[in-house]
Amino acid sequence: FYSKANKKNRKILPPGPKGFPIFGCLHLLGKFPPRALHKLAKIYGPIMHLRLGLMTTIVVSSPQAAEQFLKTHDLIFASRPPLQASKYMSYQQKNFAMAPYGSYWRKVRKICTQNLLSNAKINYFQPIRKEELDLLIEYFKEAVRARCVVDISAKLSALSANMTCRMVLGKKCSDDEFDERGFENVVQEGMELVGKPNLGDYIPQITGLDLQGLTKRSKAVAKAYDAFLEKIIDEHVQSKDENRTEDFVDVMLSFEGSEDTEKKIEREHIKAILLDMLAGAMDTSPTVVEWALSELIKHPAVMKKLQRELENIVGLKRMVEESDLEILEYLDMVVKETLRLHPVAPLMAPHESMEDCTVNGFHIPKKSRVIVNAWAIGRDPKAWNDPEKFFPERFIGSSVDVRGRDFQLLPFGSGRRACPGMQLALTVVKQVTAQLVHCFDWELPEGMLPTELDMTEEFGLVTYRAKHLLAVPSYRLST
Ligand code: HEM
């Protein structure tokens, strides 16, 4: 009787590969973990258990399983695990993206969504985005005159840095006011460090050894960030210009002095949140545009079809305006298809369970780390026909969207921890992609054929192209 009852009450973890003592399955992650985990999920199933170091990790790899974790049991999985990189670079996880679930996270999410990421604020910053994009178009027009190759990846990254700094910090940031490596490089290094598996996060007993040198690098990046943010905040505090338009730093500083304990936040919180907004916006959107352009160059028929849509709706006598985006249906499909095959945060951000939970009959222990493999979900053959093919037409007549309602397409996540910057991101991605495709034809350098374009991915919290996208523009408009 006892043995029967025991069997009945036994908690069964999801299936998964057995690992080595101590290291667990860390060696299975390979160079590009989303692909390695996708392969393992084909063997063990869409809810898989792995021990990564000493940490219980659950990997979610199908739309149905993702719905269970991000909708049905959303609250239980709404926290984040502690990570070394965030400890050093985000002031002991005082930022918004990695804060554990609770009242602080709720307060910060509200401040950010109301004061930077609401539709009203996005519209308010529209002239800034237009000015910066116009400058980029002028730069490419110069390149047309000089008939030279341009580094699209580098220019997109600079465009995004300028737009983001102006929206968040109220001004562009030149490299010379940062550490000698330059602003964009340090932010990119920070993103890389957050995304790279750090052994200390998986085997806490060896954290102090810093075997990969990642903690040392995180501390150096944190020091550069801190000096920079202190300078920006001081400039805002000391500014006597009464005509200056209020930016996000001013808003955050108004909470520092708040009498209301519900709203009050300290200087370290402000710096951590500013960093989140910079990191959240700077690298993600340009990377999506970079992948979209790569796919369009690789698929000339899709490029032509998108250019035809722009010709019909916008015409060749003017550039694309943000107000045109609503009715550009094929552009919407191209962006969705890009995000399906290249979700720039392919493993999202890690979630952590706050309680024991049972999902599909499997026991998920409290404090498990949960990884949702958006990269694998976008390639699930049960959800997508011919999943490896770049084919925007698959969205014709389909209501599937990227906003977190449809679990087969999760580039921005879903549920409580879903991306709060989605609306801003989609506006920027669509506007920049449309403008570059409308204003220019693009040819690969040195006679390279579209089929020869290297599409290798470089894994990190944001997955970039391993090689910069280079191309030669020629101008299309009649103005
Ligand atoms: C195309 C661009 C972007 C993509 C693909 C993207 C994707 C994501 C994803 C997948 C997550 C994690 C969701 C989860 O863990 O469940 C996330 C979280 C987040 N994103 Fe984005 N994002 C983008 C742009 C932005 C922008 C422009 C901002 C802000 C200016 C931003 C700020 C954040 C923040 C603060 C979080 C953490 C939310 C939380 O933990 O509550 N993102 N994003």
C-alpha cells in the first residue's frame, strides 16, 4: 500500500539529458545555445529539464508549452534569477529587466511605461527619430555619389544610439565623453556579458574564482557606465536652462525627491533604470533592421515586392513618414517574418519560479530557472509550414501577431514580464526598414551573389549578425 501511495505522490521532473556531476549539461549548450536546446527538445520534448551546473533549468520549446508558463501560470514564473552580470552592471539587480517580481518591479514598470514607453511619449519623440533618420539617409546619399560600400550594421547601430540617447538622456552621447572604448562598444560589451553563460551563475561555489574572467569584465564595464551616468545626472541637476524639454532623466530625478514613499527611488535605482532603457532600446531594434535587410537582400523578389508596396502607397516623390506605417501590410509581414526567424532575444530573459508548480503533469520546483526558446518556437514545424524558409506571404489572411497573444511567435515574450518597449521598437524597426528600402536599392559588394550572403548568428542576450552587413546603395527616389 505504501509503495503504491509513494509512486502516486512521486513528483516527476520533465525529461532531459543526464549531465556530468557538478557541471551538469553546460557542455551541451555549444556556441549557439538556442540551436543546441532546439535539437535536445526534439529528443526530450517541449518541456525539458536540464541541470546547468547545480541549477535546475526548465527549457520550454513549443507554443503550447510557452502558453502554460507565460499565461496559465504566468504569476508563478514572473520572477528573475540572480545573475553575476546584473549584480555588477545593474547595481545589485536594481534595474527593471532583472528585478525579482514584487512591488519594486511593479513600481518601476509603471514609471517607465508611463514616462517613456507610452503611445503619447512615443509620438512626442517622433521629431527626434525623424531628424536622426534623415541624417542617416543623407549619409547614404553621399555614399551613392561616391559609389562606395557602406557598413550598414555600424550605421544602424550609431543611428539607434543617437535616437535612444536623445529620447532617454536628452542629448546625443559622443564617444569622447565615455571611456576610451567608446559608448556603443561598451554598451555592446555589457549586452554580451549579460547574455554569456557565466559559470558562477550555475555553480555558486566557484563564483569567486571567475574562471572565464567575465566578472572582472563586468566590473570594468560597470565602472564606465557609472562614471558616465553620474556625469549625465549631474548635468541635469545643474542645468539652469528653463526652456529645456523634460527628458526621462528629469522624470526619474523627480521621483528621487518624491515625498510619496510609494514613488520615491534612490540614485542607484535611477542609474540602473536608465541603463535598462539604453540597453533595451539601443541594440535590439537596429539588430532587427539588420536581419530584415539581410533577408531582403538575400531574397530579391521579396525586396521588389516591398518596394512596389512603398511605391504604390508613398510614391517616389517623398520619403516614408511614420504615419504611413499603419497601412503598409507587406512591410508588417516582412517584419513579422524577420522576428520569427531572428528573434533578437532568442532565449528571452530567464524567468524563475516563485513556488512549486505542476505543468502538464511535470513537477517544476520552486526557484527553477525557466528558459523559453523563442528561436525554436518560431521554427516549430507543427506551427509553421516550411519553417526555415523566409516567406512573409505566410502571414496573408493570418491573424498571428508578435504582441504576445499568439504563442507561436514570441519575439517580445508574453505575460507580466513581456517587453514594455514593444510599441517603440516596432515603430523604429518598421520606419527604418521602410525608409532604407524605399530610398535605396542595395547591392552586395564585389559582385557577391545574394545566395552567398553569410547569415551566421553571434549568440548573446541580443543575437547579432556575426559579420557586419556591407552593401552598395543606389538612390531610387525622384527628389
Ligand atoms: C525589436 C526590439 C526588441 C525586442 C525583440 C525585445 C524583446 C524583449 C524580450 C524577449 C524580453 C523578455 C521577455 C520575457 O522575459 O518574458 C524583453 C524584455 C524587456 N525589454 Fe525589450 N525588446 C525590444 C526592444 C525594447 C525597447 C525599445 C525597450 C525600452 C526602451 C525594451 C525594454 C525592455 C525591458 C525593460 C524588459 C524587461 C521587462 C521586465 O522584466 O519586466 N525592449 N524585451
